[in-house]
Amino acid sequence: MEDATTQDPVDERTVCLGPVVSRAGFMMGDHPGREWSDEHAMAWEGLLEVARRLRREAEALLERQHGLSVSMLGILGRLVSTPDHTLRLTDLADAMGLSLSRISRVINLLEERDLVDRHACPNDGRAVHIRLTPTGLDRAGAAQETTFQFVHREFADRLSDEEIQVLATVFSRLLGSPAGPPRPIGADDTC
């Protein structure tokens, strides 16, 4: 009989990952004749679990070090990327995949922290522009560096170049859209 010190490490990994694989069965049920192997389940649920874990860890790190959520940094990062650090509120909502009410709540928090300010569009009184403040620019840069280091440490450094290429290929195919590429932020701005 083998003792615990001589067990195959693959068996330990399988035991550890068992709950992740089981979740696929809970979500999709058990149907005779359905082709769904443990590898299928691990690929699907593993993708979801890794995304959840990395998102939670990134969120905690950003909050602890910079007082920002991932959504807040997404907004600040989009503002950083524009020449005048300004975007229409509706374009930010579209780019972030958030409703106007949700993005307005996040913008309120950023405004309270003096990271952004709002101003009316000079050409369209109905439109609101969000502008990055100098404090926001500094905070965004520091938080982006923290995120870069986190992504390298927790993701990229744990994969080979070949694995990264495979993931990039697979995700590019899965995220591809027959409707064409996404519209760039602010592509139809008149203001």
C-alpha cells in the first residue's frame, strides 16, 4: 500500500480540480448520449473559474493599493488613452458594457475622489463629457502598473509562450464576431 508521500501528483491535481469539473455537471445536467468529457468540463469551468479568481484578486489588489475597482480603472484607462483625456459618458458606457445608470454611479465615485470631472458638451447640451483630472491621470498610471505586474505574475509568467499563443488563438476565434470588429470608442463623436 502506498503512503501519501508517494502518490502520483496528477492524482492530487485531479482531486483538487474535481469540484471545478463537477460544476459543469451541475450547470448542464447529466444526459445520456451527450458527448461531454471531463476535459470538456475542465476547459469550460476552468476558464470561468480562472477568470473569476483573477478578477477577484485583481479587484482586491486595486482596492487595497489604489482605492479603485476594476471598473473604475477601466474607465480611467479609457480616458488616459484619448488625446485630451475626455470622452462622452455614453461612449464610456458602451465601451465598458455598462448601463448609463451604472456608469453614472461609478463616475460619481471617481468624481468624489477628484479623479474625473464632468462638463457639458459645447456642441450638444444633452451630452456629458467625462474628463480625467491630473490626480486621476497619476492614479490611473500607478494602478495600470500594478495591474501589469499582477497579470504577469499570476497569468503570463505561469504559462509558456506556446500556451499563450494557443490561448490567444482560441480566444480570438471564440470572441470573433460575424458583424465585424467592435466600434472604436468615440468613433461617431461630433462633440
